[in-house]
Amino acid sequence: LSAKGQRLGGYLLEDQVGRGGMGVVLRVHDQRLQRTIALKVIRGQEGSGSSTRRTVDAGTLQRFVREAQITGRLDHPGVVPIHELAKDENDRLYFTMKYVEGHTLKDVLQKHRNGSEEWTLSRIIDAMIRVCETLAFAHSREVIHRDLKPSNVMVGKFGEVYVMDWGLAKVLGEAESEINTAGDHQSDSSSYKTMYGAAIGTPFYMPPEQAAGKLDQLDCRTDVYAAGAILYEILTGQRPYWRDPAPTGMSVIKMVLEGPPKGIRELNRKAAPELVAIAQKAMNRNMADRYQSAADLAEDLRAFLSQKIVSA
């Protein structure tokens, strides 16, 4: 980070930990309370000098504030708490939040594929239950995430599980504003960003209604599908619709619209049949045939861990 050692809003900049289409997430030191926190600022304004006064369009400012407001209303252990939304002396808008130490679920899945004894299937499924519980809370507040993926889930050093990056979240019943940004969070390294035409989200994890750009039809079952797509990746070792060489975002969207991904059993004959059934139900192309809530999905995952019959 070129601005290391500089100050922003009274905070001492230490390092850059995430970068996306709209914002940059920095690790900073709060000297007043002697703690390390995360600070998010609009991309291009994280440095010193003339870049700090870069003109930011009204739409970007609106989306930035909206992300802070939506995240701030989700008072749940699975959502990183927002501390402050403010401007500094150079008129740079920023918000601060808890700094999370740990791994993304994306990193965890790689460790699992490499045979990690620490990251067993049961432990990963337990983390997915926590993700579903967080989603269920957000849905109870009429908020849908719309960009759930392994790189947007953080697992802390002491077992905490956070759903990150609510920059594409939507409050149900509110008008859709124009969005042309990619997600960013404390450690997102995904090369597949958001926004392909009207299809807001990350193509591998989006259901058909989202891929078709039918934004008015999205609801909690959209996030349920994405959670099922993560479970698909847990069981198969690859993202839905993945192929080699890596497909483009638009080609993935085309595949999503045309039909389901390759069957889990085709890719992993040893996958637990209960988990296969759960993933298939969560990823049903018909919204009415999916789990109707993230809480229902969590309940079936709990049943699996408890060796009980799952509803799927």
C-alpha cells in the first residue's frame, strides 16, 4: 500500500486487505481505542495527494452509503459490525468495521481438497449452517445478499463465521437502483466479479432467475440457491458450470439459463447421498421447489450432522 503510514479519518493506515470494483478495504490502527479495525473507502481515494480528491459520481457515493447502511442494520453475530460512517478532512467518505482474522471459505475448501485434517467435511458443513442462519436473519429483515460465494464467507481464528460484502444486497420492496460495481470485502480475490448486463451477481453461484436479470423476482430463495451452489462445490471440488479452460462470465450465464450443471454424482461418486439431495433441492431451477427459507436448509444440514433423516 503506497499510503502505508498515512492517516485517513484519524486512523493510521497499515495495509490493504481487499480491493474490488467500488471500494478498497484497509487494515488500520485506531489509536484512540488502541485496536486494529478495517476501513473501507471508495476506490481511488485510499492514497495520499491529489488522488484523495478524485471526483466520485453520485451513484457510487449512493451505493457506498447504502452498503454501510444495509450492513449496519444487520445486527447479527454472522455479520461484521459497522462502527462508523464518516468523511475525513479531504472529504473522503469511509466506513469502519471489525477486522476479521481468519480464512475465506474459498481458502478453507482448498485446504479440504488438499487433505487438511483441520478442515473436515463436518466442520465445513457446520460453517455452512452458520452461513444459512445469518442469511435467515438477513431475510427476516427483508435483505437478500445476491452475491453469496465462498470468497464472501470468512471463518475466523476462533470459529466465527461471517457473511461478508453486502455491497450488492437488496432490501425487498425497495426500488432497484443502477448497479455497475463489483463486490469487495476484506480478502476477496475472485476474478469473477459482478454485473453482466442486468445479471447482478457472480455467475457460477446465481440461479436462473438472477442470470436472466429478473431482478423483481429475486427473494430469499435466490440466496438459498447460492448456498446450494457452495455445497455443490464442497462436494465436487469445483464450482457449478466449471470447465477447463476457464469459461467467461457471459458463457457461464448462458449455461445457467440453458440447464443445470453437471450432476454431483458424476463428479464425486463418494458424495454422501443426503448432502447430494440437499444440494439438489437448494439448487432447483424452480424457485417453488427449493427450500423456501435459509432456515429450512440449515435444518437439513443439522439433520445430516446428527445422522437423522433429511427432508430432501
